Amino acid sequence: MAAVKTNGSSKGATTQEEEEETSFYEEVENLQKLCDFLRSNEGPPVREAVEMDKRVHYLKGEKLVNFLVEPKKGTKWPENLPKFSSRHEAIAVCKDLCRYQFIHRSEKRGKGDLVVSRVRDFDETGYFTWMYEGDKTFSHMMTTVLIVGFLCCTCFPIWPNFLKVFVWYMSVTLLLFLFFLITVRAFIFLMGWICGFDFWILPNLFDESLGFFDSFKPVISFEKTAAGQLPYRLGIAVAFFSFCYWAVTQPSEFDGFKQGQIDFIKDLYAGKLLSDVSQQDKQDIDKPKMPTLEDILKMEEEDEEEIALSEEEEVQNLLDNLVDEEEDIDEDFD
């Protein structure tokens, strides 16, 4: 009897949890929270296609249901959203997503080409296109930052001098930091690769397919080098250590190269890269160029000289024409 009571109580608790989950997702606001999660990086994978001359994201209904019931490994499910305990609950919520037009059913017309389906009901075998684009707060914020940054760049000539100097030093420092980071990453990878290991610091740093924060994950990666690379590793090792030997045994040339790099960095920070430009021209590079009084007088003199020359040319042309006419008259009389 006790066992029967226990089973009955567990079934009652499960039924109560399912009812709470179903009632939770009956509200449109909670469905929107679920869609925010599904459209984030933690959500199910989607594919890109073109529908009605617009690029859209779509996925199969079965994969959406599978994700709701069993999220992929490593997914952080939001604490404010109850999980689904059965496929029946997940399918019911997917039907609500179609009903409230968070997604709509599509048909494949070709590879990467979709059309809106006449069938509106949810089915695990169908394809569904996202109509809900997710939370736009971050996108609007980045658009605002982009517009403000563009306006600031266009107003650069009227910036105060200390801001120009600050931007210059910041740009140079960022450039040198990136160069140093890339060099250190490459050197550490080269040493590890020669020893038979692929060791990267920030391996996804330059992966354009990832977002800003995901580019810094993971911090390091350490794997064994693939087989068959031993001859290449030996060749690179010989070339690298030969260069190091040359740098040590030829101190005069290497020291000159090192001193040249130091001088270049100093000139970079001091703004002396354009040595053929005077200091006054550097300071006035952003100022509007207004002609001085001497320039104006000189321009007027040149204009007067041009006018005088043009008058003389006209007189000379008249004289030439008279002479030609007299010669023609003489020839007629002859």
C-alpha cells in the first residue's frame, strides 16, 4: 500500500509540474523570453536561406523539439524558464510559437531558397523560419555608438589639440600591442609546434565567424601535432635556429636593425615620421588655409599682368589684320 501511495504521489507531482510548465508558456511574454533564449548563441543551430528576397534563419521542427526536450551539451538553460519534461509539452509550445507568429512554416524550393508554406500548423517534419529577431537592445546600442563615432570622426579637425594627441598615442599603443601579441602568439606556437604540439594563446582571436566575446574563448588550446609533420618541423627548426645563430654572431648588423626599430617607435610616438614637413605645417595641418595679404596682392598683380598681356595681344592681332588687308589690296591692283 505504501508503494502504491508513493507512485500515486509521484505521478501527481509530475502532473502538477507539467501543468505549471504549460500554464507558464501560455503567456506571450514568457514565450518571448523563451524565444530570446532560442535566438541567442545558446539556442539550437540554424541555417541561412533566402525567402521573399530576404535573408532568413530556419531550422527543422524536429530539431527544435529535440532541443527543447534535451538541450545540447554545455547549454546554460535560463533559471527563469522552466524546462520541458516531455515532447508533448515541447510540441504544444512550438504550436503556440506558430500561432503567435514567432516562427512560420516554410517549404524548400531549392538549395538555400525558401517559400512561405500554405500549411500553418506545426509539424516536426516541416521547416520553420524565424520571424522573431530577438532582443534588439544591444543592436540599437551598437548602432548608436557607430553613429556617434562617425560624427566624432568627421569633426576631428575641430577637436582640441589634447584630444588629438590622446587619440594618436592610443592608436599607436594599440597598434604596437597588436603587433606584440601576434608576434608572441606566433613564437610560442612555433616553439610548441617544433616540439610536436599545437599550442595557441587565444586560438579563436581572428575567427570572423564568432562574436566579440566568443573570440576570446578558450584562452589556450593544447593539442598534439598531427602525424607526418616531422620533416617540416625539423626544417623549420633548422631555419629558425640558424637565424638565431646569425643574429648572435653578427652583432653589428643585428644591433643596427634593433636600433632602427627603437628609433622608429620613438618617431612614431613623437609624430616625426614626416620629416619633410615643418613643425608649423604639422600644427596647422587641420586649420583652414586662408590666404595672407601678401598672397592676395600677388594674385592681383598676376591678374593685372594677364590683363595687360591680353590687351597687347589684341592690339597686335589688329595690326596683323590691317597689314594682311593692305597686302590683299595691293595684289588686287597689280
